[in-house]
Amino acid sequence: MENKETFNLVTHEYERYRPVYPSEMIDDIITYLNLNKEDSILEVGCGTGQATGGLVSKDYTNITCIELGSNLAQFTADKFKSYPSIQVINTSFEDWNNEGKRLQLIVSGTAFHFIDPEVGYHRAWELLENRGGIGLFWTIHVPVYDQLHNEIRSHYIALAPHLDDSHYPSPDEVIQERKEMTERSGLFADIMVKEYNWIQSCSSEEYVALINTNSKHQQLSDDVRHSLLERVKGSIDAAGGTIEKQHKVALFLGKKKV
């Protein structure tokens, strides 16, 4: 199973436990491109429609959503069925037939990395109107090294050492790599990076449900995943029952070069 397919298995959990993208970020995308309400928007990998909902909340509803997961696509289609201008298509970005349609904005939330960058950035450039642009954003993992997080990390080392986040690239390294990838495409100008940070207080149940939606966790065997989540929950309960989850989202903006 590829990472991009795992979210389809936890559709309702993803919708319930994943935090929504910051409203400020949606405003920044709209402002950057001076987007009009009637402009055509493509969302690549819409998931359960969290970013879609952010756009809808600002009255931007001329949206085509592409989603590879059939469960996710159906969920999002049902979620926005009262908006006739929102279309959800169960396909990949690479295979989508745009039927000559051109777009003012292409957005993608924690999904564009599943596409070969040689293909993804070029296809985005081709699909955009000359005044169009991209707003690609990712949830970035932030490692924490207090006593509770270190104890949780020990469970990963014991059961799934490849998920020990002390060996992950730092958030700054991840963001710089993605910025350089966008620049190397040579297809976008005025590239900007914006970061959004907040802290969420989670109960032990909420926290394990949240990490269980992570694609790398879903790829673990059932036995290992259940043991890991049980140990993580036990550590949080022993520490008082709540944990502070640090969230970071990085937004990469670019305007089509013509």
C-alpha cells in the first residue's frame, strides 16, 4: 500500500481528528493572487475537504476537487452537495482530464508530495491561466523533547524505530527542501513561504486517534500499531491525561511564469 492510499482507510477519523487549516492561510492565498470569487480553483488531493471548507467559508466555491481515494472522494462530495459549483472527481492529478479548462488557482494540502515533482509542477503550470498561481501547503512535524514526548519516543524506538522523529529532518530543512524543489521547476515566480504555528491540547484518546490517521502509522502491521498506540496512550494518561501537540503548516506560493 502506498502512503497516498492509506488515508482512504481512515476517512471518518481523518475528518474528526485532523485539525483544519488556518483561516489566515486561506486569506493569504486569496490575497497573494488577488483572487476573485468566480475564479476557477483546482484542489489536488482534497481528502475530506478540509481545505475546501476553508475556501467555502470565504465564499470561494468554484472548485474542482481531485481525490484518488474513492471513500474520501465520496465523503467530500456528500459534504459539499449543497454547492452545485463544487465538483469532486475520483481520479489522480496525473490522469485528470481537464477538458481544456484553465484555472486561476491550484491548491493542495499535504498531498502534492505524492506526485512526481517533474510531472506535478509542470502539469500545474500547464493548467493555469497566465495570471494564475499555486498555493501548496503541508503539515510539518515538529519534534518535542520534554519528558512526556521523550517517553513516547522510547515506544517508537522499541516498536517502530523508523518512526523515531529524532532522526527526521528538522522543520526548517523540510521547508527549505520544498522551497528549493518549487524553485528548481523554473515555472513559477514570486515564490513565497509562509508558516503557521499553533498548539492543540489533546486528551490521550484524541492524540492516539490523530496519530493513527498518519500514513506511516497506517502502514505498520496491526499488532505493532495497536501496541504502539496503547503504549502512547498509557504514557499520556500517566502524565495527567493530556498532551500539547505542536502544529506547523508551511504554505508555498508561486505565480505562473509566462
